[in-house]
Amino acid sequence: MLVWGGPTLEEADGVLALAEADASRITRIPGIWDDGRSGVGVAGAGDVNGDGFDDLLIGAPGANSGQGMAYLIYGSNTMPATFDLASGIRSEVVQLQGSAEDQELGAAVSGAGDVNGDGLSDFLVGSPRCSFFGPPYAGRVYLIFGSTAALAGTDGILALEELNGENGGWFNGNEPGGRLGDALSGAGDVNGDGYDDMLLGEPDFDSARGRVLLACGTPEYGQGTTPVFSHASLDYYTGNYANGNFGKSLSGAGDVNGDGLDDFIVGEPGKNRALVFFGNDAISAPKELRLSLRALGKT
Ligand SMILES: [Ca+2]
Ligand SMILES: [Ca+2]
Ligand SMILES: [Ca+2]
Ligand SMILES: [Ca+2]
């Protein structure tokens, strides 16, 4: 369901009745698969193809017997009252299809901002039950780079296992059961280098203490020859409390403290709290900045 912004969004009584709203106000986007749970993941993607219209992401993690599907829908000024996802594939829609290892693909989707500085928005799709280690599930996050060229073949399907490092790739979780990709967000530019950064949640890591990986943007994204992005070079933040599920929810926060660097917020619902992390221009030096909350004295 997509609701158009505007100065008269609400009716006179302050209620926008969805059943009565016409195409000038709302576009409905039904899922394709009966048990697809389409809409578990939803996000704005930014302008991925550079046509001036911002684009949309929808995840349907129950689709295809739980393997999951995700859809990139290109924005336009001719969105109908009801958008037919299936017939849009090939033209206005890219269907993002995982490999056999993927499970719950699309449980989280997010715009990433422009991580490689080419002026086009990039985006993230999570597969938190991805089972390349076998169950229990380590998870995987796909990063796909914006392009003015077609992301998919003529069938409209982007087979994610065929990403090649130039058009995108993936981060694999490195702990069985960690559920990397259960939550995802663009972070803005937390280290002030001009490239947008990304937050990858891994909430069941280490007895569900949880972890958040911060993947900093770099012009090297899109120049690679392998689709597997290094997990080892990422900064990360770990929770300290078993079942705290640090990283179950997270979001870029903009510049909360006005220092010119973007900040981010992470939920730790099992500990009944949220934490704000402030941007730091030293972030991205590998290893040394693998900060645990304990190391920061923030237990
Ligand atoms: Ca667009
Ligand atoms: Ca980009
Ligand atoms: Ca950055
Ligand atoms: Ca800040």
C-alpha cells in the first residue's frame, strides 16, 4: 500500500478511509504468492535507476515456500489505483530471486543511500534464515548497486546468486543462527567521507546478544570481481546481554547532535532499551574499531 503525500492527505474529519481513496491518493500493491506475507519488508529505495523518480522495495519472505522474494518497483507519475506486480515484471518491476540457500528473503529491505558515490541509490535485501552453513541459520544480506542500465534480464528477474561484484554482491553471516539480515538500514554518512554507510543487524548472534555490522561506503563497491563482500573488514557493535537481541531493529537517525556526521539508533528489545551511536570520522579503520558496548563502557 502506497499513500501519496500531499497537502490534503486527510479528509475533513481527519480520517483517510483506505477503501474510498482513489488512485490520486493510494496505490495498492497486492502480493503475488498466497502465503507470501508480502509487505513484511517495505522501504523506499531512493532513485535506483536515476530517472528522477524514487523507487520502492517490497519483501515477501513467505513466497516460494518460504525461500522468499523481493521486488524493486520503479517509481513513476502514472502509478495506478492497483499495481499488478506480476504483469509489471519486465518493465516497472525487478523481481529479486534468491538461491536455494535463501530463506525469508525480503524479511528486511532497505535503501542504502549511495554507498559508492556514483549518484545512484543502492539498496539492501536480507535473507536472515539463509542456510549456507545448514540450519540453524547464519543469514545473508544482498547489496545491489543502482544502475541506469537494466538490473535484470528480459524476464525481469535478477537471480541474486548471479550477482558479480559489479552489479552487487552479498555479505554472509559468519555464525550459524545469527540471522544476519533480520534488520537493515541505510545509515547516512557516519564517518563523513562522502559515501553513505549501511547497518546490518544480526540479532541472534552469540546467544542472541546480537550484533550490528557497519558497512562503510566506498568507491570500490561496484568495481569488484567477486560477489562476496568481506565480512572481516566490517566494523561491528555487539550486545552484551544474552537474549537482548541487540540489532533486532535499527535505523539511520540523521545528524542528532549537529556535528555534521550522521548518527544511528539500534534497538535491544530483550534489554528493554535503545541505543544511539554518534558518527565518528575515525570509523572504518578496520579491526581497531570493533567496539563492543562493554569496551565503550556503555554496559
Ligand atoms: Ca527511479
Ligand atoms: Ca550508488
Ligand atoms: Ca561514509
Ligand atoms: Ca552527528
